[in-house]
Amino acid sequence: AQSVAQPEDQVNVAEGNPLTVKCTYSVSGNPYLFWYVQYPNRGLQFLLKYITGDNLVKGSYGFEAEFNKSQTSFHLKKPSALVSDSALYFCAVSLDTGFQKLVFGTGTRLLVSP
Amino acid sequence: NAGVTQTPKFQVLKTGQSMTLQCAQDMNHNSMYWYRQDPGMGLRLIYYSASEGTTDKGEVPNGYNVSRLNKREFSLRLESAAPSQTSVYFCASMELAELKVPLYEQYFGPGTRLTVT
């Protein structure tokens, strides 16, 4: 069965510094990978996805993610963190089964300090 | 467009009581989902509806039932609430791509925080 792992419960970074939120996946077929963000007391919002093609995917709010097939990873990155980026981030995977059911990781809380 | 709306926002139930969580979307999406979010466990799929008239079990369906009332509305029912069902419930919708590739993202509602005592 497919799964995703987010090894860090929390990531702390200072404003202006680069940030990385890690995600690794385990699937038997072609992985389709997603990042979602959740702000306090809100539903999840889509950030970006990898379907095929270029391994570096750019998304909303200046975020990007790099698909690495050999390391089965899809880490989320941003060159310069903002305090407003503080939120809960979820990695998710979907198989090419003809219908999109997402399997979510446990989430990583990002705290950006001023 | 309101997107995905959920009612109620908060609910407290006693063990054994029943209730229905309502979800509606105005984006003309074919597919709808119900998730629960628990600390340290991410989001887990309870039920989903690929299109109007169909529903299927997800990862954690026990204790729940669903109804796809029409294309817009997808409700989740707890027949006899248990403390283990204390959680935040999210509804989501998505346009279903014609091909097998998931071209689209899911849109989430604001959630219902349910406490069962």
C-alpha cells in the first residue's frame, strides 16, 4: 500500500532563511505527489503537485518541491521564509489508479520566527 | 463562489447520540470526500463519492454512513457517536479528470470540530 512519511513533527526557521520540509513516499506504481498547507482553524489548501516532467515543481506563495525518484523523496522548499508561512504542511500521494484517493502524511508544523 | 461549505462548525455530542454533518460545493465537481483529522495522524479518508450516485469506503469507514444527495451535497452521518469519533471532519471536492492522471487538486471545506463525551 502506498504511504508517505514526514519525519519531522516541527521545523523551526528564522525569517529570511531558506526552509525545507521533508517528505518521503512508498508506492508500487507511478507516484503523483502533492503538498497542502493548513492555516489555523482552516481547511487544507493546495500548494503544488508533481505529476510528470520536470523534477522541480513550482507552486503557490513562492514554494517549490523537488521530486527525487532514486531517494523516493518530495521535499518542500522556499528560498526565503516569511512569518506568514507558519502553518501545518501535509505531503500526500496518489496512485494512477483512475481515481484520485490521496494518502496524507502526518503533517509538519513550520514555525518561522521574526 | 463559496467553494466547499460545511455545517455545523462545532458540535458536542453525548455517547450514543446521532448527527449528520453537511457538506456542499458550488464548483460543479464530480467527486467528494470526507476525511477526519486527528493529532499526529494526518488526514484519513472515511468515505468518498466518485460521482453522483456512487459512494465507497475509505480507510476508516466504521461507525459512519454517507449520502450523496445530489451533485452538490455529500453528508456524513454518525448513527451512534463514540468518544473515538472526537475529531475534526473535513469535506473536500475535486473535478474528476477524464484520464487516469490526477490533473486536479482537492478543495477543502473549513471543517467541523466534533467532540463526543
